[in-house]
Amino acid sequence: MNFYIAHRLPGRLRLRYSRKGLSRKQAVLVETLVSLQEGIRSISVNPVSGSILIEYSGISEAEALSYIKALNSSYLENEELLENVEEPIVSESLTVSLGMLLAEFFIRRLLPIPVRRILALFSIMPRVKGGMKALKGGRPFCAETLDAAALSLSYATGDLNTAGTIAMMLEMGEILEEYTRRKSYENLTRSFLNTKETVHVLKDGNETEISANLLQAGDTVILRIGSVIPADGTVVSGEASVNQASMTGEGLPVYKVSGDTVFASTIVEEGEIHVCVKACGRETRVSKIADMIDRSQSLKAASQIKSERTADKLVFYNFLLAGLTYAFTRNFAKAASTLLVDYSCAMKLSAPVCVLSAMKNCAEHGITVKGGKFLEGFALADTIVFDKTGTLTESQPSVKKIITFGGRPEKDVLKIAACLEEHFPHSLARAVVREAENRGIKHREEHTKVSYILAHGLKSTLKGEELRIGSAHFIFDDEGIPKTEEAEKAIEDLSKSGCSQLYLSIGKELAGIIAIEDPVRPEAKEVVSELHKLGIKNIIMLTGDGPQTARSIAEKTGIDRYHAQALPDTKADFIKGLKAEGKKIVMIGDGINDSPALSEADVGIAMGQASSIAGETADILLPDDGLRALPILRRIATGLIKRINVNNKAIIGINSALIAGELAGSIPPATAALVHNGSTVAIGMSAMRSYERL
């Protein structure tokens, strides 16, 4: 792509290119692709002026420019990528829309009365029809019927000025409300686009990690246990059990082999497959974000639903007041004036904008929230349950010690363990594989197919002997491997160290124990303390480790309670038990094993480096340094509830004062309509403020 630097500042570049160089779709594609790259804070492409504004941090100017230089015709003229990008809708600016509306309003006032009467009738008819439709739909008390009644009464009494002013104010209010809502939506989408999502593809025989947004038809994606399939495609090699519940509703996993079709958003539960991508149109990063935000609007917070219901209930009292006013005064104009001000518009605008603003604020901190109800759930929670590994502890544990039995060399035990564990995307498994790499141990696969037993371990066969690696429960209880005195002593010594242990058996003998140091995150104790201060009464840790290891971690972090040797089903049962006690539960985890508990909790939260299945199951996703984000999330969540309640009180107070002023004759109807619509927009705009200072 040809361009030149028009202006530069530290962390900021203004580029220029030929105005005919990019179409609107290509401009959006450039924004999408570059925004996903490391170090890019924001990018804005203006195809009209031929300008690109880039803000970056943590990378050099040369690196930032390299992202633009890389966008050659293979990307910009790729029909598949361009089809996945929606051409931006060019809408009138807010100033132009309001200017045209006001110009039309004042020009009408210069016209003869008969013409004004006809034009006024045409301008109010759409709202009258809207009111009639609401009546037929069984909604007699709503904003539509209120507006229709106010306009009809004003027109019927011959007050064209009031009717015209009301119609203009209602139109202005709708323009401003739509602008406020759209602006909030765009801000949220832009914030989410700064997050990174990658997939592993096979390029020239080598496994390469790329941005999911660069995935094209024909690419071969490598998918392992816990991976979410990023696009529709065909299995070209390997075999796996795939959970298709999100696509087909099937409760049981479906076995997939070469030649079978797989669908986007389904999950690999066991095995490994290579998939040739056929279609990725609806699974691009942009469309997934848009779909998530659209779904989030149906996941309303209870306080938001309450606001909307309260708004509709108050409409009844508007009509009641209008009836009573006419009954006592016999004055149509005064009765109509009570219908000019309602509570519905502001309440129905303020609450959703508050939620979108809170979600945007979260996104700025790298926190993805899938709906307002989950923010409210976190605000009301009194109990947080942490998984240990990868959540309270570092996401990159390391091998501290290897103990072997039966005279086996340490190198052989590590080689077999790494060969098995490379198939499992878990932090402890990655520690074993890394240790083998660090020692220069190559572990060419000689074993048969690996079987994964959820939350227990892995099984395979090598030269006629069964291999097993996993927890003590899996090796000694499930598989019946005998525990010698030598092993007993080694286990007791390792338990005192606070290390997690992986057990490897060959045939019917224990071959080795790998002690993995899983250091507590340095911020864990501070975060736990801060959550207590923010109103969380109970903080509990669940772990599959033994009691001594669990106790050690709990003491280091200041956690109230712990539950050791927990399996996925017992974790979920533990959450059920807490809920039965009346507690509001937040569960935080990072692995496949945590998914049942994440689903069972009132709010499930996954860490930034969580497995794909945990990320799909969770209601909220944290950034990579997730623990530090929890107090921020709590403040934003409680701030959301506070802001909705404060705004509702302001709406009721302002509009009640306006109605009282109209009844007393101190506020003209047109002024009341102006203040009502102005306050509605002002409260809506204030709902977009940051929650940082709350």
C-alpha cells in the first residue's frame, strides 16, 4: 500500500494516500486488520480525505508502519475478506439533521394558516397511527399512546403552534436519542476491536499462529482439546469428538474423522483434527463482536428491566392526571399539557446507555462482558469462588523436581510425560513440555492415540505397555497403580513444598512424579483484600490438589476457605450447595475442568489465557493480568447500578416538576416539551460518562 507520513508525534502517525486508493469497504478492512495487531491502540481511515490516523504504544514507529506496508493486494482485493466487511452507512451528521429540522419548523410558521393546518396534520399522523397500533396491540399505557393523545388534543383545539412545537420536539428528541445510543454502541464496538484473537494454522508444513480475522477459505486450522472451531470447514486429517450443541442442539459429542463437516463455534472435546476452512463470513472478528453486543441487549440487567417497566407504569398516571385535570377545569389545553411530559423516554434511553457505557469501560480495561445482567450479578455477589491453577497462581508454572522409580532415568520420564502432555492445553501440561524443550529433549511420538479423561489425566500405549499421566486420584484410585513406601515418602515430602504433582505410570508401576511449582500471583493477596473491602463477604478456593497444597495457597493469599481434591462435577456441586444457602456466586477459572462450575455460578468469569471452552462458557472474560481487573470490574458493576438508580430519581423529579408547573400555569406547554426533551438527552449523555471516578 502506497502512502507517505504527513505528520508524526510520539505514539501517533498521520498518513496520507491517494483518495482513490481505497474504497469504503477497503478502508474498513484496513481498520479491522491493523487494529488487531500488537501495539496498535487505535486506527481511523478516512477514504474521503485519503487519511490514516494511527495511535500506538509498546512498539516502534517502524513496526506500526510495517502493518500498513503489509496490506498488499492479496488482502485489499481479497473478495472473501471484503465480503465479510460491511460497507459503512453514511449517515447525516447530528448538526445537519438538527439544522434541517429547525429550518423546516421555522419556515412552516411563515406559511398561511390553512397550509400550516394541513402540514401539521401530516406531521402528527405517523405518531397518531403509532398510538393506535399500540392500542390494538394491547398497550394502552405507553409512550406512543401518550404522544398521540397530546398531539391529537392540541390539534383538535386548534392550537397549531403547540402541536407543531410538540411534533418538532419529539422528532428532535428521537434524533438525539438515536445519536446517543449509536455513539455508545460504536464506542463499545471500537473498544472490543482492540482485543486479540488468534488461531493456529498449517503453513508450508509448519504450525503458525495468526489473527483470527486473517483466516481465509482454504486455510488449514489445527484444533485440539478445548478449541472452539473458528469457521465452517471439512476435516482433512485426525479425529475428534466435537460438541455441536451450540449449532445443532445435540447433547452428546459427535465423532468426526477425515471428510466430515464441522461448524463454527462448536468445540473439540477430545482428540485433534486439521480442518480446511470453507466459510468464515459470519465468524470474522467484527461480526462476532456485533453479534455479541446484539445478544447482550437481550441479557438486560434486572435494574434496567425494572426501569423500563416503571416507565410504562407511570404513563397510566399521566393519563389519570389529564383526566382529573379536565374533570376539574374543563380546559382541554391544560389537560393536554399534562400529556406533553412523560417519564418513559428518558428511562428507556438512560438504562441501556448506562449498560453499554459500563461495558465499554470494561472493554477499555480488557474485560469482555457478555451482557448487562452479568455486570449486575457481579455487583450483587457476596461470594467469589476461585479455581487455583492459572487463576490464583501464575499462568506459566515450572517443573521444580522430577522423582523417578524403578531405576528409570529422569530424562526418559520427562520425555514420555512431555510426549503425552503436549496434547493437552493446560498450564501444568505446558510446564512439562517447556521443561523438555529447555533440556533439549526431543519427544518424537511413538505411542498410540492419546485418550483424555476429563479432569483426571491421559492414557496411551507404548510398545505394548499402558502409559498414564495425571492426578493421584487418577493413578492410584481409578487405575489401581500400587503406591510403594518409597512413593508414599516422596509424596509426603512434596506436599510440604506446596507444589502440584503429576504422576506417570508405565504398565502397572509408578514410573515418576513431576513436581510443578505453581507460584502464587504476586497481586493475589492484594486483590483478595481489596475484594473484601468492596463488599465480597466470602472468598473460597477450589483445587484438585491435596489439602496441604491447598492450605499453603490459602494462607499466602488470605482466602477464607478452601476445598481440596475437587473434580469438575464436585466443583459444580459445590457451587450448587452455596447457591442453595442463598449466596450470590461468582466463579473464576481458566481451564476445561472449570467449565461446569462456570456454568453453574450466577456469574462465570474466565481468565485471559483461559481454554477456549472456558471462555465460551464464561459470562465475563478478563485480560491476561486478570486478577488486577477484578476490583475494577466490581467498581464499574456497582457504579452501573448506582447510576441507573440516580438517573431514574432525576427523571422522576424533573418531569414531576414540569407537570406541576404546567398545571399551575407557570410553564407554557412548548417550554415544558423543550425542557422534557432536553433533560432526556442530557441524562442520556451523562449515562455515557466513565465509571472510573465512581
